[in-house]
Amino acid sequence: MDAKDDQLAQLLSLTTRSMTHLTAALAEMSFELMRSNDPPSHRAGQRMIDHLAEISGEIDRQWALIGGLTGQPIPEEKAELLVEVQMDAPLAGTAGK
């Protein structure tokens, strides 16, 4: 790779890393919304988690392409952004209803 190609690969990596972190932050906020007793907020959080799952798939493809360009493995910090959680306990304030 020449210097310009290397710079472009670094730029793509930094951009994708930023998108990865942004997606993780949005997922955290969405899970907070899902803890809400307000039904519209809860639904908004669930919709955002669904959208983020799709975005995460796109980011995974970007990491794979970047790895192919650079010959480098996907960074270790690129972990699962979304983790499915089984919530068996009722929402706060809804027990006994």
C-alpha cells in the first residue's frame, strides 16, 4: 500500500470505529428508554434497538472490508454492540397489575 492508500485505510478505520462507539452509546440509551414505565418511550427504545441491530450488521461488513484492504484483523474493541437480554421481572410500578 502506498502512503495515500494507507491514509485512506486509516481514515476508514477511524470513521468505522467512531460509528461503532456511537452505535454502542445509542444502544445504551435505548435500553434506558426501554426501562421506562411510559409505553411510548418503551416502544421507541425497542424500535431503536431494532434499527441498531441492522446498523450493526452494516458496520460488521465495513470492518470486514477494512480488514481485507489492510490485511489487519478486526480490532479487539469491536465487540458485540447489542446483547439480547431476557427480562423476566415486571417493569417497576407494574407488579400486581
